[in-house]
Amino acid sequence: MTDHLTVRLEFVGADPTRPDPASVSAVADAALADLRARGLVAQPVYTGAMGGDVYEIARQFAQGLANHKEVILALIGLATPIVSALAERMKRPPPTPSPASLPLVNITVQLGNAQVEVSDPAITPDELLERLLAVDPALVGQVTPTTPVVVQVRVEGKS
């Protein structure tokens, strides 16, 4: 068993047929600066594939995590501030036109087999958990510390 929880953070183009790596990288850089300002450390991850920026954000968990509910709450507790920072950036009006202020098409959170879209920067861990459980009511019994958590940001390219 691992001693940390990991959230995978992916920045990808909204339209795979019209890639715009500069816009994706600009949004990723700005979002990562916001996350670092909140005390989260994102490490780049080599995926072997082109077409997006991928990072991992990890946090140690207490050795006392014994049951599935505590694990899922810990995973959601790590994912929620990431989602909130991204959603806040998405809703913030750009001060001046720049590639970093391009709109985010959407933010998707996937925990195991449950996946939801999120746009509310004020979402709480309980609200995020409630939305994930609405998609997969059996989620609590299936989650372990190694269950993948992916936050994906699809970035709209320049027209």
C-alpha cells in the first residue's frame, strides 16, 4: 500500500482535431501558478504521448486510513482544492487579452469509474463526493488509496 494519495491533473485541447499546444501550455502554466500559491506542489509526469500537459499532485495520508469511506474522503479532500482553483480561474474575467486567459471548456473529475463535470469554484469535498456517488453509488466500497483520481481541464484553442 502506498503512503500518499495522488491526483493526476491533465491539461488537454478541447478539440483534438485542432490542437493548440501554446494555449494549453499557457493555461496550464497559469493554473499551476495558482495551485502553487495555494500550497499545492504539482510534478510533471512523462506520459510518452504528445498533446497535453500532465502533472501529479500528491499528499501524504495518515496511516490510520482503514476503511473505504476514509480513503474516498481523503482522495476527495485532495481533489477539491485543485478543482476549486481551476474553476475559480475559469470564472475570473481576464484583465487583458492573453493566451493564459483563454476560457477553459470544462473541468472533469474522475474517481475510479465515476466522472463528473465541475464549474463551481465554491464546491466542497462533500458536494463533490455527493455528485460522484450519484454517478456510482457503489464507489465508497471500491476506492483504495491507489484508485486513480484524474482532474482534466479541456482548453479551448484560439479561433
